[in-house]
Amino acid sequence: MPTRGKTLSMTKLREFLQCAGLIALSLTCGVARAETPATPPGITLQVLGQGQGYDLGKQSAAALPRDRIAFADARGLTLYTHRNDPPGKSACIDACSKTWAPALAPHDAAVFGPWSVIARADGAHQWAFKDKPLYTNVKDVDPGAVGGNSPARFGARRKNGAGVYVGGGIRGSNAKGASADPPLPADWKVALAYPMSDLKLPAGFAVREIADAAAFALVDHRGHTVYALDEPLPSGTLKCQIPCAWQPAAAPQLAEAGGDFFVIVREDGIKQWAYKGRGLYTFAGDLAPGDANGMGVNPKLTVAAVASFFMPEGVKLRRSLNQGYVLTAGQGMTLYRRDGYIFQSGGGHSLHRGQPPRPAVGRDIGTDARCEGECARLWHPLVAPAGAKPQGFWDVASRADGSRQWVYQGYALWTYDGDKKPGDINGNDTFMYAFSDLPSMDGVKKPFDFGTPMDGAPALYWAIAIP
């Protein structure tokens, strides 16, 4: 086994890899994917606080913080852990469970990677993550809330999930009138999927959400995406003509191995980091943090995922012309979301790839796209099967006709008949409605409120579904 402060020669490495039984990574569109997604069925991922985007204005569109992503239940409500719980057992019973309700698991739930199920004293089954039982807080009424502090108050005046008016800022306006967050009790903390606090990483590495790779993945000291060579060591070092776009993740002379990381000495004498039995590299075509332009360039080099995201069967990532990766379904046809913004604010349309998803706005719009006549003949919901369950960033919504529709990060998803072949994005940025509360426009279109407060002339439009 590799020891602290030591490296492995190619000969010794072969023996180590044969004994270690390291998990192999599978290939999906250039992503090094773990064997199981980050969450089991029934457990979702929710961005906390203002990242939910509770208004239509430019502020929430241009800067949606994704610095904390929590595990949540099927309703999208934040999950928590209790410091006083011993491993694999819940000490929160009786009066405690009145405020901190156990995150109940179905009776047929099974072990799922670091996820397990514990039996409570009353016979109920409760989810646990890394042997820590999980709970919801009865004061939480909206996705992204923490300890009863709903992010809905960061937008214009509106009703939260309990029907109480909160907020008061004009299109956000730095949430004027929003009160400070009362802190959680000292014994409780949010069950965070990101950032990962218990992952042992060598100096110079971090884990970030790489959206185009649909994963939490390794990045280097610059924040640039790290890739793993999908070829077993010791023979698995990249042969690349100079100049080469792929650079080995060099390890310092005194690098210390630990966890899933170790150092190899390449045949060219360079010391290189390896992760779970794969040599690590960076790609010269990644110019900024979050880029994953190396995906698909070399089929053997995949993003070094620490935890991958769930994708429904048939849904894949596909690189589109000028728009990066988009979600696709069926025979590779582009998926879209119905979104909205306020004309006066700009709404983030000048940003790269347009306005980022705001889950709260997507939930407000729901499955009713306000799409009639010719529009309804061209746009079709992405139907979810009868047994589909919320998982990861995905939810399932019931439609008025009784069918079920896939929802991604708050937005119901659709296909467009105007796309004739895989890769087409002909429906992107198509405005179907414009309406206003201005008296001068009363004869054009009466305003209607789909949930998100509007203090100007808003519009609904179609946008590509980006990961």
C-alpha cells in the first residue's frame, strides 16, 4: 500500500492496484462517473438561500450563488444531522422529533453507496448518510430554507410555502426588509452535499460543481477541471505528441499520499497524482474555472468525478453549437424549459448561455406553459414513467391530464417539434408571450400572476435546458 510521503514505482504499482480493488469508472460523454449517483431515489439536491432565485429581475439572474448545496427530501426540504446521534442510531425522539422530523425512507429502501437506512424505536425507517441519521425541520416551508429561514424573503413581497407574506425588495434589491437568519441550534447542522467537508484531498486540489459534467469533480489550484485517464496503471500514462493539450497533474517532491490519492513516478521521471487508480491530467482548452472543454476530446480522458448526478433514463448531455452542453432526450433531441423575466431588468440574457436556471421561478411557472394553439402543437412535455421518483436535481410533477412530467432544477422540461435533428436548438430564446400591468397595454395583453411577483413588463419564453 502507498504510505505517507512515499511514491510508487510502476512495478510496485501493479501489485498495489491488483490488491486494492479500486472501483472502476464508467464513461458517459467524457465524465468519470462514480458507480452510483450522489443521492438515492427520494433524496434530492437543493441550492440554499438566494441561489433559489426567488424573483424575475437581473440581480437574481446574474448572480445565483451555488456555494452551498444541501441534501433534501422529495419535497425539496433541507436535511439535517444531529451531533448527539451515535453512528447508525437516532437519539432525537419524543419532543425532539416534534421539531426535527426523521427523514423517512420507504420500507424497501436499500444501502446506496454512503446512504443507509436505520430502524427507529417506533419501527419507522429513517435515511442516514455516512451513518448519520437525517431529519427535516418543521419550520422549513420552501426549498432552500435553513432552520425556517425561507429564501423567498430575498425577493419582492410574496407568499412563502406556508402562505405567509415575506420579502419586500423590488426585484430583490438586496432583500430590503429581510431579517437576518436566526442561527441553527448548536447541536444541529445542514447535511451538505457541497462543499464536501470530510474528503481528504492533497494540497492544490479541491472539489467543485462542474455543471457540464453533471458532477462534483476534482479541480486544481486554479479551479480548472481535472481529468482521469480511463486506462489502468501502470501502463496508463498518456502518450501525447508535443505540444500536448493534456498536462499531467504534477505532484511535488514531498507529496503525501492519502485516501484515494497516491503519487506515481512516470517513465519520463515526472511525479504525477493519481486518483482511484487513474492518472490525473488538466486540459489546455479549459480557460476558466468551471470549463470542461476536454470532455469528449479523448474518449479515454474523463472528468474526475467525486460524486455524479442522477440522470433519468434516456436523458443525456450533448454538446450544442455555440451553447455548450445541453440536456437531450429520445434520439438526442434538445430539451427546453419555460422561463420568465422582466423586460426592464435585462434578466441576465447578456450572460454566457443566457439566464441561469432559477428553481423558484421554474416552480412558479410549473407545468402550465401558457402555450395554446400552434404553440401547444409544437411543444411537448418530457413524460416521466409511472414509477419515477424525485432524485438529485430532478423532480416529477403531475399534469392536469394525470400524466407526469420530468422537472429539472425547478423547471418542467419540454421538447420542440421545430428541432428536426439531434443538435438543433431552434426553440431557444423564443418569446411566446409578452404582457404588462401598464394601463397603456391593457388592450394588448392582460397581466397574470404565475407566482413570481412582477413589478414591470414580464415575458415568458423558451430556453435550452442546461446542466
